[in-house]
Amino acid sequence: MKRIDGIWAKVTSFENLLGAYCKARRGKRRRPDVAEFGLNLERELLALQRALREGTYQPGDYRLFTIYERKPRVIAAAPFCDRVVHHAVMHDIEPTVDRTFISDSYACRMGKGVHAAVDRYQAWAQTYRYVLKLDIQQYFPSIDHELLKEKLRRRIKDARVLDLLDRIIDSAPRTTTTLSYFPGDDLLTPLDRRTGMPIGNLTSQFFANLYLDDVDQYTKQVLKVRPYLRYVDDMVVLGHDKIRLAEIRAAVQERLAIDRLRLHPHKAQISPVADGLNLLGYLVYPTRRRLRSDNGHRFARTFRNMAEAYRTGDLEWATVVASVQSWIGHAQHADTESLRRAIFSQAVFTRGTGQEAASA
């Protein structure tokens, strides 16, 4: 593809920054930092535009917190002003670069997503006998800054846009990972290289797709694999021959090493599709799928807690409805009618004592 150039004026235009602000505030309007930014919106955007154009913009410090969904994950939340910048720069580069990605890369892309990926896998599972599922060990903490910048420079020519992206990359919180050595390294190489992208940034989602695109292209074009899909760092390959799948696994592992990545040693298994595949929250068989059990248990607990919070006045009904509808939207893509009935019979939503029950 022709490298992207001449877009700095568009990225830093007031109109683009205003649109980026509107995207960044979605679902977060009541947060103090978002409300404060909005109170002086024109002044804040003009100051941000000036800092960007004068080259004085520097990303702020991240707020780190841990969420627990099956396993602990450290989330890094950028200041709201920085999130506006992320949306502004992505607006003008992501659509162009996204068109060069393979069709079967599904994470954080328009018209893709979890359910499209699961549908695609299930259709393939009705044709092929075996599946190879690959998972990269500590993917986000392992993304190498120097290699990521090189990949960006193959797609983007605009020097000021690249400088901004470099600043965003360099501002990532330092991560503590096990030292990994690759061919050609000396004793100090892993210590000299910065790694890690914060989970939660819009830019990090884009960087994660871009970083593995070379592996996608290698798998499709060099290994000639048709039934291959990826969602972030979950990669799935299907085939009729277990030996061939093992060869593909070895080849992908060797290609990943070029980007200083490793497969998870316990998550690179070949199995019959008839046994079902644990994929993106579902247990998927060729002709049916179930919701993973821990998802149902977790939402049942959340549902009961919401009923209590609603009773005490600590939760608004609109929030309850939004949460329930979101989960139903995920659950209804599996055989969950009985599960949904069981969960929704566990709690009654009433506001205080003696008031009428609300219906979920």
C-alpha cells in the first residue's frame, strides 16, 4: 500500500478534535474529568490543538487498576485529554490501514467482532475434522516498541503523525514480564528493549491488530492456510490432517519469534472439532454452541448484586436494563434459553420497602 502522508493538518483540525471528544466521552459523561473537560470545551480543544501543532503535547500518566475476569488483568486508563488525541489520530489512519488487514481478523474492526468470529469458526467446523488453537503468551506486555514503530513506518510517511504515535507508544507504563531471549540476543538485549502496550487504549487495540498482521499474512500467503482466523492474540487454524496442523504450529511459532513473541506453552493444542472448542466465551461445536459456564455464574452473581443495589437506591433502572441487555446480546448467540430463565428468576427488582417490583 502507498504510505499515508499529508494528514497532520486534518488530524489536528478543530473539527476532528471536536469529533474525537464526542467519541471519547461516550458512556462516560458523568465522570468528573470528562465533565470538567466539557465545561470549558472550546478552550480545552484549542489548547490541545496548539500543543499538538507546536510539538509540546506530552501524554499524561496512566491510572492503573485490576479487573478480575477469569484471571487478573491490569487495565491502564489514560487521562481524558489523551483519549481525545487517540480518537483524533485513529480517525485518519485506522480506516486506511484496516483495509490492508486480512478479512478473518476480527477484533475491534467495523463489521467484525466476537460473534462474527465464532460464526466463521463454526461454519468451518462443519467441513474440517481438526482445529489448532494458538494463544500468544503475555501478548500486550510483550509487544516490542521498536518493532511496532518499524511496522508503523511501513504504513505511514507523515513525520508529525509518526512523532505523535511514538509519544503515545513511549508513554505506555512499564510492564514487568519474564525476560525472553530470541535468536541473536545477547545477555542484555531484553533489558535494553522497551515492551508493553496498555490494555484499554483505542490506540492499543489498533497496535495489537497491526503488530500481528505480518503473522496473518505469512499464514495466509506463505503457509497457504485458508481456514485461519484471529481475534487479538487468539489464532485458530482448521484442517483434515493433524500432522499438517502440527507443521503449521511450528512454522507460526518460528515466525512469531521474529516479532519477539512466543506461543503459550499450554495453549497450542490440536483437537477434533467434534469435541468442542473453547472460543471467545463460548464452547463451540460444529452445529451448536454453549455459553462458557463461568460466564453464566458471573452474570448470575452480578444480577443478584444489581437487584440489591437497585433496592437501596444505589443503582438506576436504566443502568440495570443496559447491563442485562448487553449480556442477553452475548448469551443469545448460544443455546441459553434455560440458563437465562434460571438467572432471571433469581431476583426481583424493587425500590425500597413496599414499592412495586420492576420487570427486567
